[in-house]
Amino acid sequence: MFDWLIVGAGFAGCVLAERLASQRNEKVLLIDRRSHVGGNAYDFYNEAGLLIHAYGPHIFHTNSAQIVDYLSSFTEWRKYSHRVLAEVDGKLLPIPINRTTINVLYGLSLSDDAEVAAFLASQAEPLDSINTAEDVVVSSVGRDLYEKFFRGYTRKQWNLDPSQLDKSVTARVPTRTNSDDRYFTDRYQIMPKHGYSRMFHRMLRHSNINIMLQVDYADIRKYVPHRRLIYTGQIDEYFDFCFGRLPYRSLRFDHVTLDKTWHQPVGVINYPQTHSYTRVTEYKHLTGQEHRKTAITFEYPTDMGDPYYPVPCPDNQTLYKKYEELALKAGDTWFVGRLATYRYYNMDQVVGQALATFRRLDETLPRQAQP
Ligand code: FAD
Ligand code: UDP
């Protein structure tokens, strides 16, 4: 008899397995339908010996010292400031849009924040209310920059027009009046020194944790005796799609090794105007690995395949809420993570959600045994 069955060995499942095993001395069975732990953050050394991210670039960034402290028990870190360029009108320009972007794109020489702010104000279309992913951008930088940097990329990525998506989608990418060209401004911007997979293996190295890979919850649920369940897969699948399917967007990754030392000047280049892929990642920028060859990944958005992105828009949120109501009534079952709570969460947010779930259940559930 396991105290816990945990479905899904991504960040959500691994953090909870680690906490339950080490802090409550409870027996955990952690399962995943994939052949590895780490969920979408899984990385591995490819045939050339280059460390790559199987499911696209994962850059760790957070403002939470508590989350960094927790993960630091399982990994050392390498400092990494992520930089992204967008290919627009044949030029490689910084995204988020900053002073350099505007000066190079329009042939201007705006020299301080106030001049850039005045320029953007002259372009921006004031709106009474900001609801959609289009509104956010058009109201802050105007239609020309919106069309060049956001409309095409968003349509490719989501197969929806920005006017059909929640404002939270494009609000992830700020606009700057200075020349800071980092993609994130969080206090901590770091990568696990030896990769994510090494970190996950250290988290799961506990005698109370058993791991089964390449097994589906649906196939083993009846045969694995367990007291309680943590579910980090799709919430609609858990409830047999009884209210219909929640939409998820997927990606096809084309991983390529090149027989040259470097391919591009920064970790990621976005393609909002050309190509059917959205972006190209070169991992050596992220990992700091020294190697005579280099590995890159092209991301092609698609509806087929693994569910990578919940699609943020009002109809989908309404449907999710129906599933959430069922989830709240499910006894001894906790729903955690990006798929089970249908939230467009970054890794640090999933870790925060999992740690908060642990604290809540630790306060309310009697322990099976003393640690
Ligand atoms: P997942 O990692 O999806 O793990 C869920 C696991 O459950 C999966 O391994 C799945 O196989 C398993 N599972 C599901 N159903 C079943 C079942 N029925 N039976 C058995 N197993 C099941 N975040 C950042 O902070 N920075 C980034 O740079 C970043 N880049 C990203 C790039 C891409 C392309 C994507 C898709 C995401 C990115 N993220 C990034 C987000 C990050 O991947 C997630 O926040 C995080 O990995 C989610 O963890 P999770 O445990 O909730 O889900
Ligand atoms: N986006 C865009 N152009 C860009 C970068 C982002 O239109 O050059 C939009 C797009 O809709 C994207 C969203 O902003 O899905 C969020 O971007 P982010 O880089 O956070 O996406 P993720 O890394 O989660 O795929």
C-alpha cells in the first residue's frame, strides 16, 4: 500500500514526491507515461554529447528566494541572463521592445527613457479597457510594432488571432524605454549547473520514492493500492472529458546538431514574420557548455501531440472552472501543475504551487509515520 500515488513526474510531481517522502516519511509511487522524469523540463546529452532540452528552451527565472533556496538543495546554479532577438524586416532586433529596437527599426536616435516614452505614446492607441492580447500591445506600442513583433508570432504559436486570447498572453512580454535587452528582469536568472535532469534525479533519490515510467494512470489506477492521489496530468482527461476537451497547444521540435561552434548570437531568435517555426534556440548559450559542435531546436506549433500550453481565453476558463468544481469534490485527490490547474505557469510558479499544496496538506492530514 502506497501512501501516495503521484501521476506525472514533472516539476509538480517531483516536488511533491520529494516533500512527502522526506518531510512526512510517507511512501510514494511516482509514475509517468513518458520514459523519463522531469516532465517538459527534461534535458539530456544528445548523440554528439551536447546538453539539449527535449521540449524546447527552459530558462529558470524567479523573484522568489524561497523557491531558489528549496531547489538549491538539489542543484548548483549557473548565472544566465537570457537574451532574445526577433527577425523583423530583415533585421535582428531586441525583444522585449526597448530603446535599441526602436532606434534601429525606425532609424532614430532617441537617447533617454523620456524620449522613448514620448515616441511610444505617439504610436500607442488609447483604449477604454484592455482585455485581449492585442489590446495590451496596441495600447502600449501602437499598431505598427504590434503587427511586426506580435501578430504573426501569436497567430503561429496559438493558431488564434491575439484579439481572441487573454491579455495575460502578450503581457508576459513587457515594453522597455531603456536599453535593457534581457528577456527577464527577475531577481534570480539561473540554470541548474548540470542540467534539469540531474536536479530531478537528486530530488527523487529517497528510499520512500518508487518510480514507474512508461505507465499510464488509466492502466494502473485499479492495480496500485494507494491512500491518496496527486494528479498533475490534464484535468479534463482525469474526468474522462465529461464536459468536452480543454484545448491545449502543442509543438513539434526539430532538434539539429551543426558541425560548427556557434549558430546565432543569442540563446533564442524569434521569427514573427517569416517561416512556419516560431523560434530557434541554441543551447550552448543557456548551458555554458563548451563544445566544438552546437545544437539548435526549431519549434513548430501544432494542435497534434503532447499538451504543452493551456490556451488562455474566456471560454476555456469557463470550461476549466467546470472541471475545477469536480476536482474540489474529489476526495483525497489533489490537482497540481500546469495541466491539472490549466494555468500558463512558468517552472517557478509550479514549484511555488506544489510547495504551497504540500504546506496545506501537511497542516490538515495526519501523518502516517514520523520522519
Ligand atoms: P509537466 O512538465 O507537463 O509534467 C506533467 C507530466 O505528467 C508529464 O511528464 C506527463 O507525461 C505526465 N502525465 C500526464 N498525464 C499522465 C497520465 N495519465 N499518466 C502518466 N503520466 C501522465 N517555464 C519557465 O519557467 N521557463 C521557461 O523558459 C519555459 N519554457 C518553456 C518552453 C516550452 C516549449 C514549454 C512547453 C514550457 C516552458 N515552460 C517554461 C513551462 C514549464 O515547462 C512548466 O511550467 C513546467 O514544466 C510544468 O511542470 P508540470 O509538472 O506542471 O507539468
Ligand atoms: N510573443 C510574440 N512575439 C514574440 C514573443 C512573444 O508575439 O517575439 C507573444 C506570443 O503570443 C507568445 C507570448 O507573447 O506566445 C508569450 O511569449 P513567451 O516568450 O513568454 O512564450 P513561451 O516562452 O511561454 O512560449
